[in-house]
Amino acid sequence: MEIKTNTMVGEIVRHNFSTARIFEANNIDFCCGGNISLSEAAEKEGINTNKLLTELNSAMQKEDNDSNFIESLSLAGLCDYIINTHHTYVNEALPFLLQKLQKLVDVHGENHPELLEVNTSFRAAAENLSAHMKKEELILFPNIRLMEKYRIEGGDRPDNVGLASSAINQMEAEHQLEGERFMKISEITKGYVVPPDGCNTFEVTYKTLEEFEKDLHRHIHLENNVLFPKAIKLEKTIVHNS
């Protein structure tokens, strides 16, 4: 894939996830804000477009087997991958981080009042992400699987075809909210930098928080830039041919 100034940011990362590091280094949102051209993204951040273009095209020269694997998956397979990889990670990481952040507040909150805001924000994220993933697993993903099955096997058209687009709009809005929330958490923690008087719990918690945000970026990217566009395209095809 040759990247041009009018290529969408999300499309670039979709073809080669190694480019995500370049976008992150330039403060460009590739997951929630991936539906924007490279030139627009560069202008927004005051970055030289040609320099960014050169870096990205250089990164594209190296084959990204992981992105190729993702592209090879069926929609049902991609839903399963997201659940087994990212939903599972979130469900396992939430209790640990909730406990550690509360401990930091109890022990260091007086000297580090920023911890109170981080803890409050993360608790809101934990509640919202848990509800969000359930909606995907119980409503949206089954809908996508049914559409794909209908396209392959035929038969009676599923009754809920035509509902995916509105559900996806809601999911994307919720992704945007959490993306902004973690951007704020990163700002408050100065990029997850442990203060000089920070203990081992501080280090472990901040490191895990940073890992959580990175996983969330990839999680959202796979949905916003890969799964959702394919699902919307499939839905339009089914509705048009019915």
C-alpha cells in the first residue's frame, strides 16, 4: 500500500499496525480519530506532512504479519478474536487496577491529590467499558455473525439486519468517550511517570495503566477501523439486494 496525503489514518494503521507507533509519537489519534486524512491529521497537530509521509511509507516496507492475519479473518472470526484477546484482557486487568489505584489513594493521596482524579476517572472507565463490552457481545457481534452467515448460506434474511449501523454509531461514540478519558489520565500522570517518592505499587500500577491504554487503542482500532466498516458494508449490500 502506498500512502498518500489523502489516505485515511485508520486505513494506514489497518494495513500495517507498526505505523501506529509513528502516529502516537506525533500525537495523532489513529483509533477513535482514524476517520481523517493524513494531511488533515498532520495539519491539526502542526506536523510537516511530507516528513510524516516519508516515515510512514518507510514503515510500510516491512511486512506486518499480524495485520495480514487480522485481514484474513471472517467477521465472525474477528469478533471472536476481539473478545478472546481484548475483552478478556480488560476483564482481567480491571480488578487489579481498581485495587491498586485505591491503595495508592489511601497511602499517597494526601501528597499526590492527582491520584484521586485518576482513580475516579478509571472507576468510571471500568464501569462503562464493562457495560460496553456486554452490549457488543450480546447484541452487536451476534448481529454481525448473523449477517455474515446469511451472506454465505442464504435463506431467510435476519430480522435485525439494518440495526448494525445504529449500534455501531453508539459503540463509536462510547469509544470516543473512553479514548478521551484515558488521554486525560495520561496527562494527569505526565505520561505515567512515577514521582520520585513513588513506591513499587506506584510503579506497577502506572506501568499496568499504560499497558491498559495501549491495549485499548488497539482494541478500538480493530473495531473502528476494521470490523465496523466491514460490517456496515455487508449490511448495505444485504439491504440493497433484498
